[in-house]
Amino acid sequence: MAANKVIMVAEKPSIALSIASVLSHGQMSTRKASTDVHEFEGMFLGFHVHFKVTSVIGHVFSVDFPEKYQNWTTTDPLDLFQAPIQKTEANPKAHIRRHLSQEARGYGNLVLWLDCDREGENICFEVMDCIGHSNETRRRIYRARFSSVTEKDILKAMDNLVEPNKDEALSVDARQEIDLKVGVAFTRFQTSFFQGKYGNLDSRVISYGPCQTPTLGFCVQRYLQINTFKPEKFWAVRPYIMQKGYELQLEWERNKLFDYDVAVMFQKLVMEDGILEVTEIVEKQESKSRPSGLNTVNLLKVASSALGFGPQMAMQVAERLYTQGFISYPRTESTAYPSSFDFRGTLGAQVNNPTWGSYVQKLLADGYQKPRSGTDVGDHPPVTPLRSATEDMLGNDAWRLYEYICTHFIGTVSPDCKYVRTRVEFSIGGEFFHCVGHRVLVKGFTSIMPWLAVTEKNLPQFKKGEKIEVSQVDLHEGMTSPPDFLSESELISLMEKNGIGTDASISVHINNICERNYVQVLAGRKLGPTALGITLIRGYQCIDPDLCLPDIRSFIEQQITLVAKGQADHFRVVQHVLQQFRQKYSYFVKQIENMDALFEAQFSPLADSGRVLSKCGKCLRYMKHISSQPSRLYCNTCEEVYYLPQKGSIKLYKELTCPLDNFELLIFSMPGPDGKSFPLCPYCYNSPPFEGIDTLFGAVKSGPSSQLGKGAGMPCFLCPHPTCRHSLIAQGVCACPECSGTLVLDPVSAPKWRLCCNMCNFLVLLPEGAHQISTTRERCPECDSTILEVDFNKKTTPLENGETLYTGCILCDELLHSLVEMKYGKSFFKRMGGRGRGRGSRRGGYRGRGRGTGKKVDPKMSFRDF
DNA sequence: GCAAGGTC
């Protein structure tokens, strides 16, 4: 390990770039890899060294259960609490692990520049895991602690390197394990329980999570408040006066009364007196403070309430503004600027902006204010503009968010708003009334943030002791009204207050409960819970209210904080918390009938749901199509559910039946005007090897129909056999020797590349190591089937000299002399001859009855024989 | 098909 080589790893590419720029004074060379790598020479701990700076992209790993526990039907969710867990690369395609280990080779020092929070600390250990940090490597490990990516902070961190904090990292491991086990166990159980029971449950997955469920809880709590609200009538005495030409309505000190007779009595007293006396005039200068720096939560709240953007969209737009360099990093909890913040420079960038440039110029000339102190969590500075932009440059949505970020920033360094508040008090008939006026002295920040302006209200002149005649005394009748549905912005506040989610994940949880159909976003971005959302929360409330209370998150947080502080052992804390949740889970399962009673009242059983569509092949009675998600067929007689492809329409297909199972065929059409259609048999679709076939076909599942034909999206076929109308989604590559049906890639064994006949399940095993298969235009002279080309992975091919291509007919077991010889010359067969086992030899997986073509062929080579 | 947390 070279001691004069230092590798530094940041949490994301942009931070690596900033660190490298500062430490190299811009004199570094940059190379593209999984994430950019910057290299330069410099001083480290008093030595001249070679530096390399690169980054991860957030967490390198995520946790999940091993394969064995992935099957929903064979795994009891209760077992998940004790199941092992494994870490796998969060984004395997990014190859971060390989990247880090390669780049760190030969580097004797590692400096970890991950964000300074628990997650960052955890990623430190992920990085160490990737590059190896065992004793043998003898690499020195350092942790840089910094609260912003400014030159000052970076240099300070370099001078004060510490060790990574194992306890904090372990607390994140604990959270990950607890969240995974609890979330997945409850989700699998309640999904399986309710989905197989009710037809009009409009949800594919009925999820549970220690963040998402309390989030839903807030929305339902407000709904229940509204629902149980009893409006009440109230009355208020409202005297009017004419003063110096102004008509003025006075406010009652008692505000309102809920007893009509008493209110009438007071009205009479006031009317009988008829003369108001001015008892007090209080004039006071007040001020409205400029805002403190903008953090993510406040950005999301404004985006929702003022711009009408949902949190998910707001974050997407902010992310784009950030990557384009218009604003600073948008995920931060801090509302205080770091002491080193360059206000003059940030303002200076806006002086030529056509919208607020002149205001900024004036602010710079008159002297901007020091911002109000806020909280500095030590993560990132508040969200601020970097480059100036116009609406034309950004487009409408991004502009509106950018405009807010700019005006908010300018507001934070503008003067406070100052105004005079005048309160005039009156007495009449023993009752007291008042009126309030506002006169603005200094608009301050409200001139750039006009929606926060103090509204001017002029009052006519009064003198203390002055007597004024009442012009009219009304008895106003009103009705108390329920609160409105929880607004998204209120929900964000509640989540923040209760520690549900983080700046980066709050928007995800809100989006989750919308996508799972627990709440709907109504006009004005109010969140209205659906029947499913309400029933779930009411169910938890009657079985175990803890399950939907925000305390469940605080409990986990508090427990893992013990680990983070080194006050408790990681393993014991995890065991303790899981033990508690396991008990809660068992009790929940035992009591599920109580929740089910609520579901029964709200949803209809499968038998009563859906429309009659097609005949069951077993009982020959009609089955019902349940169109709500997940789309499926239900046979009332057999009590069987047959799942269908999702997100499309389904109809009866020509009243044809499947020759294999007698189920009536259906035709599925994907959404959209040019949505493709394909026929299918509901029974085969749910049976191996076709089970879940749509998961293989990205385009069917999620992509627009235009993607069909590319990659995983494949065209659809009916078996060409005259008596076989069996159907499937597949790529037809060859004819079946048994029935001439289409041979298709078998989805179960993919990517092992078995071929399977759609009609008779005749399976053809292709050579192992084949990693691509394609059709040629050639036909087999023996059986007239399409000739396939199989491409081998060089590592596994038995061929010598790197030959990687076969051409042949899989049906006659024949490699075609002419074709292969044409391509590779005669020596090809010699080389291959020794490996053949001849026709008829079979290997596992081949289930065909093997009629073959009846013709002997040479040489003794077979695709099946591999 | 499942959680929550990073980041893109």
C-alpha cells in the first residue's frame, strides 16, 4: 500500500468535484468512470502525495431477504422476524463496488467525505467494505467532518481528520433491519389476507410501514374529525358606527355565544345604551420578521400550498434546477446559513435579473441585512439561487419554483417589515368592543414577497373618552364548521414535527400513500383518505393503535439512538425491537377478524364483485372479472382466483377455448390508442411455465406500447396449429415438432434459454453458456424449421480458440453442415466431434416426447447435448 | 408484489 497515495470518497459526484477543485486549486485531471475520478498532487499530513477523489451515489448497498424468503406463499411472514438478511448492491448497474475496489488499489490512505449524518457514517463503512479495510491491507482510514462544501470547511476538515464512527453506522444497520422486517411482514400478511377476499379492493399491495402508515394516520385522523364534527349555531353582537365618513364594524370582546337568548339580551343592552365610549387607544410599532433560510420541508410546503406542486414533483423540479446549476443542493434540514456564506456573491449573481435585478441592486447599495438565525443541522446550507435565470430558460414549472427560491433568499437578507398597529377599545351597555388598524411604515422583505405583506387598514381618528352614537346593532348568526381535509403542506409539518421521514424521504412517503390508493389528492392539494385508507387505520385503531401512531417511528429512532451513542449493543437492540414487533405482529394476526369486520362492511366479497366474463375450464361455469387492481378472474364455484395482466382492458376472445384446460380464451389490450393486444388463456397464464409471464415483458408491464418489439417487449402469438388456439405472449422462434406450435423462450428458465412449446410444453434445452439467441432467415432442410443462431459467452463455451457462434436447427438435432462450413470451414466439426453424445440423449429439463424428425443426421452434435 | 434511506 503506497503511503504517498490518498483516495478520497464523497457521497455524490458533485461533492467529489467540489473537494477536488478546492484541494487542487482547480488543477486536477478528471476521468469518467462509474462516478468521475479526479486526480492531482498535493500535501497530506505534511507529505507530498498523489490524491484521487471519487464518489459513491448514496448508499452502495441495500438490505433484503435471501432468495429462500422471497416467496410469498411458502414463507410465513412471522419467520421473517428471525430471518437472515443480506446486503446487495443497491444499484448493480452502476458497479460502484467494483469501481471503488479498482480505484483504491495501491492507495495507502482513505479519506471518507460522506455527509455528516448517521446515513453518511453508514456509507463510510459501505465504502470501506468495498475497497477492503482489513489488517492485511494496512490502509489508513480517515473521516473528514464538514458541514458545507465551501473552501473554508473543506480545508478545516482536512486539518481535523477523525475516525469513522462505527456506532452511528451500526444504528443505521439496525434501522434498516427493523424497517425491512416489520414492513415486509405486515405488508405480506395483510395483502394476502384481504386481497384474496374482497373484489373491489382497488390495490395491488396493501402495504404497511413505520413511516407510511403514521403518515396515512394523520390524514385519516383529520377525516374522522370532520366526520364526527357536529356543527353548532352561534351568535355575535356586531355594532356599527359612522366616524368621519367611515362605516366601521366593531368586534365583540366575547367573540361569540352559543346561547341565543343570552346573545339577544346583550344585543338589547347595547341597543338600549346606544352610545359607545372610546375607553382606550393603543398604538404600537410592530414588526414582521424576514424569513430564515429555506430548507427542504419549507420548500415542499410552499410548493404545495402556493404553487400547487406535489412534493414528488417539487423535488424533481428542484433536483433539475440543482443539476443545471441554478440552485444549491435542495435536500437540507438547515435554515441557518453557515458563517462563511457569500451573501454578496449570491446577491451579485442576481443584479441583472429582469424580474428582481433592480431590487437586488438597491439592496446591495443600501446594505443587505444579516439573515435571521435559524437552525444549522450541519448537513447542507439552506436552498439558495446560484445562477440567474429567466422564465424562457427554465420553462414554466421550474421557473415558478426558482422564482420562489430566489425571492425567499432575497427576502432573508431584506429588512423586516415594520408597521403600526392601532387598537381602539369601546364600551357600551356594560359590554366591550374593539377595532384594529394597521399602517405599514417599512415594507422591507414584503415588497419582494408580497403575499406576506401586512394589509393596510386605516382607522378614522378617535379620542379617548369620545362618545359615538351606534348606527346599527346586528345579531350575527353563524354556524361552526368542520376543519377541511388535511392539506399536503399541513401533513408535511406534522411529519416533520413527529420525526416521520427525512427531508429526502417525506415526499416519497406521501407519494406512497397516494399510489397505494390510501389517499387522493383533492383540489387545493388537500388529502382525502379513500375507503381503503380509512378502513385500514380504523382497523389498526381497534386492534393495536400503536401500529398507526407516529410514536412507532419515534420508538425505533429512540432505540437506535442508543446504538448510535454507544449506549447499547447493536445486536441486542435489534433483537429487542424485533421481539416487540413480532409480538405485535402475532397479536395483529390473531385479531385480524376485527379489522376484517370493517372491511366486510366496506368492501364486497369476491363472489359479489365483478362482471361475468368467461367460462372456467374446470367447472365450466362463468367466472367473474374483477377489474379493480389487481385485475383478476374469480371462479365462484371452484373458489379460485386467476390473475390477469395489469393496466389494460380484457375481453372475451372469439369464444375459443384453450385445448389444454378448456378455459375460455381472453384478449388483453394495453392502454392507449395504439395499445397492442394479445390473446391469452387465464389458466395457463397462472401456471408454470407461464406463471407471471408479464414480469418478463417490461413493455407489457410498464412501458408505453411504442416500446414493444424492443428488448423485453415481445410480440404475441397464437399457436398456429389448426386445432390448438392456445395463446401466449412470446417471441416465436421455431415450430414445435409435436404440433407445429410456436416454440418460445421459456420465461421460467430464462436466462438459461430453454425453448418451450406453447401447446404441448415440449421443452428444448439450449447449450449452457448461451447468452443470446436469435433467428436466421435460413430454414432447416430436414424439417423446415427456422434456424437459430446461438451466441456463447466465451468463458463458458467448450469451444477452443474463442469460437462463439453456432448455427443449427434445434429440432432435428442437426448442426447444418453447409451453413456452418460456409461460416467456419470444415475443421469446425472436427473440433466439435468429440463432445457429441448423439441423437436422443436427453438432459434434465427436456420433457418432450421426442418424436424428432425421424431422420438420422450427422455429425453427432446436438444442441440438446450440451 | 413488500420498508426506509441515500441519490439521479
